[in-house]
Amino acid sequence: MKNTIKNIAALFLIFIFSGSLANAQGWSVPSSAKKKQNPYEATAKNISSGKKIYNLNCKSCHGDPTMANMLPLAPVAPTDLGSQNFLVQSSDGEIYYKVNKGQGAMPTFEKTLSDEDKWMVITFLRSFDKNKKERQQVAEIKNPEVTDVKLELKVNEAEKNMSAKLSGVTKTGKRVGLQGIEMSFLVKRSFGFLDVSGEDPYTNEKGDVQIQFPKDLPGDREGQVNMLVKVTDDAFYGKLEEARVVTLGVPTDPVNPLDERAMWGTRANAPIWIIVTFVGGVVGIWSVIFLVLFQMIKLPKLASKQD
């Protein structure tokens, strides 16, 4: 018995230690994500908004910025997001990526916080950066001012990949690609959308981005799936998206669970014992009703005989 308890305890410690090592691994942030810039200015209003959002969603683990009063988690405590060490080594796009994706004990805020809220938090954190000139610099992507922004899609069914091109018209009338813009490639499923964008879905210098479609993702009988491609952050060029049916999935003959003989099946496919029980119950109830009626009909005759 003692050996069994020791073995269970050892396995538990191994599990915890393995999880701790996974959580202790460093972040892997795509280079294009690091180049993403905060579209909001560091105004007093934006900083105040960021502080409220930070206190509601981040403070419980990361503590007050610059105060180093983080939650003492093991084996790696959360980072003081207001420390100079953190701010010097992190670009705005890098912080945005980490907030969006999450890792280990840190949850993802991709769906729980809007893009604006995430940028407000970053604006708040940047207000603690006293040495901005010493901050690690990344090549800043500055797209020209454009109008008539368009999203164009191309599908290669043979190679099972899909590409998107984002472009706009400059003041000189030239259409140019827009670089460093994050795109989302989403597949419609039964209860929502599946993100198949991959790790680096940012447009290149020509405004192009390509993704490889999962080879094992099922479609309908012809392999068709409903795709939604959109600009992830609508703070730059507004809401840009395009829906399209593409033949990139694995052809699948769907099975209708209502066609099987099961509890949730149709009347023709209900389990035999349910049909027998139901019919027997109905016959029994009507038998009792007819028996009562028959006895009520006999009452006058019995009364007349007694007279």
C-alpha cells in the first residue's frame, strides 16, 4: 500500500514538473508580429482606459506595474509588465501577440478582449517606459495613406493552399500592397469558426499572405468548406472580410445521427424496447378506460335487478 502511494505521488510530481518546464519555455513571437505598431496615441484618456482594463484583467497575476508585487507562482512568477527590463526588450507588436495568444498559465485574450482594449493596455504599460530611446528597435512598417482598400483571395486546390492580397490606392493613384497587416483565415464549423491562419499570418511587402490548409480537415461530400478571410485588427482599415466556399477539405459523407437506432433517433429508428414500452403503455391505459366505462354501463342494470 505504501509503495502504491509513493508511486502515485512520484507520477504526480513528474506531471507537475513536466508542466512547469513547458510553462517555463520562452515565447516564440514571429518577426512580423513584432513589427506591428500601436495605432492609438498615448493620450491621458487612452492611458486611463488602459489602466482600467489592466486592473480588471491583468493585475491579479502581474500586480501593479513597476511595483514587482506579482502573484508568486511556481516555478516561474509572472513578469512585472511595468519594469524597464520588460519594456526595453518588448515591442508593441510583441506585447500584443503575447496578450492575444497566451501561453502556459497565462490565458489567451484573443476572444475576451477587443483589439482596442489590448492596445489601450499596451498604451498604459508604455507610460512607464522612461528610456524609450534605449528600447529595442524593430523595423517599423509604415504603409502610405490609401483609399479603396481591397481584399483579394486566390485558392490553389491542387496544393491545398490559399492566399490573400491586401492593397489600396495612394494619393498618386497607384495601387500598392499593404505590409504587416494580420489576416485571419477561418473555417465555418458546426458551432463557430476554426482558425487555420497559422503562426505568421501577416502580409509581406507586396501585401500578400499565404496559408497552407490542413490536409485532414473534413468538408462536405465534395470536400467544400465555408471560408471567412478578414483583416484581424479593424483599427487600421475598418472591417474588411470576404466569405467564400472552397474545395480544400477532405470529402466526407456525413452521418446523420437521426438515422441510427438510438435514443435520439426518429420514430422509425427508436430502440425496440422504447417502442414496445410505449405501445404497451398506451394499450394498458385504454384498456383501463374501457373497463371503467363497461362497469359504469352495467351499474343501471345491477340497480334494476336489486329493485
